[in-house]
Amino acid sequence: MEFIIAHKIRLQPNCKQGTYFRKACGVARFTYNWGLAQWIEQYQAGKKPSGYSLKKEFNAIKWIEYPWVGEVTKYACQQPFLFLQKAFTNFFRGDTCYPQFKKKGIHDSFYIGNDHIQVKGKSVRLPILGWVNMREEVRFFGEVKSATISRIADMWFVSFQILCKDQPPLCENQAKVGVDLGIKNFATLYDGERVISIEGPKPLKMQLKKLKRDQRRLSRKQKGSNNRAKQRLKVARRHYRISCIRQDSLHQLTTYLTYRYQTIVIEDLNVKGMMSNRCLSRSVSDMGFHEFRRQLQYKAAMHGNHVEVVDRWFPSTKRCSSCHELHREMSLKERQFTCQHCGLSMDRDENAARNLLNTVSSTGIDACGEGGSGLCENVSETILGEARTEYCTDLYRF
């Protein structure tokens, strides 16, 4: 089994290497914007432009009009045309909006092909530049297909695309689990024997006071000043810290699920619709529901798990997990589910997790046992501690 996995590592460049990275990002940005402008101009003139034709036109004039592009790797002024072609392909297919011009300082990055990359220990050799130190070694064995150098705040990262040929360890446990996502508790798991409530880290809520302070200070700085540039980096580092905390918890939870359960049942949540609710949008974005599903699906494909996605209209919260009676009048404020038909009383998230598991369970699950609401544990710290995470970084040292 062959699969491609991305491995992102923080770099430790010196001043000369940092200058090279900024130049390469500038060349990549300029090339992309040049291609987009030519595409728009040719399309308005009635022609049919393409990324390949624009690349040939640029190569014919670059050494005459833009000789400075030769100071960096050749991929910085070649690969953007392929990205532009892909952007228009996605636009014509209806997946994205119309391609926009790139701006300096926003998603700065450039691509490098595998023929110009050499990795050895905690160092990577880049074209023209030479060896650059990394924070850690590459943790996956395989062929490096490409690399992307990117900047977040004042930090530089390299993302390797690695072709792995060895089969990852498959999940040997045949257990099934229902996973209900929520805002109060990020996930409620039920595997037929016990209920596990996992509290999300809520990094945005935890860092919101400091983030507001940093943004308030930024708004008071004079535009164009060095102090404003310094404060912009502080805000960017704060946002990055928030995203790292969220990503770390999601990786640990999804890894735990794929190593412990063969069948994982989740809901097809309408995240976009939930984000349109001004009362819930901040909490929903802070949890990262979409990222959870993305990580779970690609890890399940690697480890041989089966992810069952239940239809978004399935009433998992309003249906009794014991007698299957539907309670349509249950509001969002009611956190305790009480069945008027059979007398079942339990937390609404636990009831939803049981219903999700019942959709694929071949045997009935008696949710109205002697314990009433069954065995419920809050073992989020235990899970996050024992899970084998695939996301390692030391970004908490700001």
C-alpha cells in the first residue's frame, strides 16, 4: 500500500537563509500575480489561456525583463503557473471562488521539487542555499516527493510530501464506537459498555483576553511604523498558538479513535450552517469540527478503519436510545434527555452517542439498565495522555 503523507517541521534559518526565503516567496508571489493578470487580459481578448502557455511566455521574457528571478530556485517561478491552473480548474468546477491576487505577508510560501532536496538528520539541503537546520528529524520513512517552505508570523516551516510504501499498523480491535460532537463537551464516545466525555481545550476562549489586548495595541500603532510591524507578529504568533493547541488535541483524539475502534460512527454536521448562527459561530470554530472529520477520515484510510457518516437529518439527540421514541419538541437549552414513553433519563450527548452506535450495531443496546444513564466517565486527560499523536511541535515557547 502506497500513500503520500505531509510532514511539517519548523526550520531554524540564519539571517542569510531567512533573506533567501523572503526572496523566493516574493518571486513565487510575483510570478503568480503576473500569470493571473495575463490570464484575465487574454480571456477578455477572447483567447483561451492555460497555465502551461503562460509558463512558456514567462520563460521567454524572464531573463530579459526579470533577471532577478534567477537568484532563487527555478521552482519559485515555475510552480505558480501550475497552482494557477489548478485554481481556475477548481473555480470552473464550482469548488472555489475566482482566483485572487496574492499579497505580501499573507500565506508566503514557495515550492521545491524532489530533485533539489536532500534530507539528512535534522538538516535539509535546499537549492542555492545549502543546508538548513530543522527542529526535528523526519519521522516517516519513504521517498520525499516535494517540499514547500512557508512562513507563519516570523517562523519558517518546511512541509515534506513523503511517499510511504510500508503499511501502517492496522487496527486489530473490532470494537465500534459512536461519537457525538458538541460545544459543551467536544466529543462524547459510547462503545456499548461505557460512555467517555472529552472536554475540548477551547483555545480561542482561553486566549481571547490576551488576543483582544494584542489586537487593541495593534490598532493604536501608526501604520507603516516598525512598532506596528512588531505588534503584527505578536498577533500572528497568538493566532498560531491557538491553532496549535487545537490541532494537537484533535490529532490526539483522532489517533486514539483509529487505534482503539474498527468502526467509528459520526454525524454529518452542517458546520457552515452552524457558523452562520452568531450565538454559536465562535464556539463552533473554536472546536474544529471540520478538521476533526478530515483527520479522522485520512487516518482511518491509513489504519484500515471504517468511518460511518450518519445523515445530518438523523435525530440522534431527540430520539430515545432505548425505545426509539422521537421527541420533536426538545430545545437546544435542554441538556438532559428524558423520555416520556419509557422513563429513560440521561445526558443528551450520551443519548446521541448511543443512537449513533445503534445505527450500525447488530445487537440491541439496553440503555435503560439498572444504572439509569449507564457508566459515564470523564477521562479526557487520560486519553490525551496515552494517545499516540502524529503532531509534534514545540510551539508553546513564545
